[in-house]
Amino acid sequence: MVPLGTGSPSVSDFVALVEKRIRASHLKSTLHSAGTTIEGPWDEVMNLIGDLHEFAHASGYVRVHTDIRVGSRTDKVQTAQDKMDVVNKKLAEQC
């Protein structure tokens, strides 16, 4: 999520505000330099994103832009951490 029209290139105050709200949810999330990964059932994640938009607007942000990347699979359960662990294991095996 990025607030538009704030007059400042910095978004850290906004990110902290939204991140606090994300962490208050029961969904697993990971903050990183280019955004936040949120893991959970489709409906719950989408509902949270909608709630975050409403919260941002209620907090005085008139325009908010959100880019969403969705990944899903049906053959097994795999968390974001699982994916990183697999790659790190392969990197270790190559050294």
C-alpha cells in the first residue's frame, strides 16, 4: 500500500500505521523492504486488504494504491518461509 498525494516522498509513517494493523490480525505477515507478505486463506487475506484500505482512508489518507501479488498451489501446503528454506538449502548444497 502506498499513500498518494501526501506531499512527501517518505511513506514510513504510513507503513508503520498499516503494519501495526496487519500485526493485530491473526494472519502471518512478514515486513520487508519492498512491502509486506501476508499469508492465509484467500478470503481472510482479501478481507484484511479491504479493511486496511478503509482504515487508511479513515486515518486521513485520501488516495491509496495497492499492488497485490498472489501465489497459490493445490499439491501441498507451503509457507513463504518454506520457499526460502528450499532455495537456501540448494544454495548450501552448491557451495
